[in-house]
Amino acid sequence: MSDPEPKLNTPVLNLRAIAFIAAAGLAWAGCGLLFAALAPRQIVPHLFYSYHVEHFVAFYIVALLTAAGLTRVSVRLQWVCLVGVALVLWAIRMAIPIQRPDGLEDFMCDIGGAAAALAPLMLGRIQQRSITP
């Protein structure tokens, strides 16, 4: 008799594949954020009527991809990195004289999107710590 073949769809392999796909999506999302922050407004595609909603949704998606792709990094460190990215993009937008003057509102929408995505993860980990002795 021959040995049974190893199964390729084990839970660990599936989680690694999901994390790899999320990390690749995070890289593409980072490129999209840079393009949206640096490109002239005329060539940036708009998905929503309000650009504040666009900022919120963009950072929400980036935060979800960060949490899915960087599973070994703590949620707090992910939060600090996302705030850092938002600060850098805000500084770049403020340094470009053609950009609109409401950069602080954009920054707050960026932070809100990241917080909305990472808050359930943070609360879940706090709850998990309080239950586990």
C-alpha cells in the first residue's frame, strides 16, 4: 500500500495563502493611496460623491488588508503605522500648493477609516485577554 497524499487545503495553508493575498493587496492599495495623494485631481478616479467618504473607505480597506496580511504584527503597531501613513500623506498634500486647503479634514477621514476597521480587532483582543486568566 502507498502512503496517502498530503492534503493541500489544510487550514494552516489556507491562512497563509489568505495572508499572502492580503499582503499583495496591501501593496497595491499603498500604490493606489500614493497615486491618489500625489496625482492631479483631474486624473484621479472618483467612486463616491464626497471625497471625504473616499478617504474614509480607502483607509478602511487599507486597514483591513493590513490586519489580514500582517497577522503577526500587533493591532497597536498596525494602528501606529496607519496613522504615520496618514500623517505623511497629509504633509505631502499640504506641501503641494495646488491641493485643496481642507487637508486636515482629509486626515481626519483617513484616521476614522483606519479606526473603524481596527477597532473591532482591538476590542476582540481586549475581550480575549479579559476572559483568559
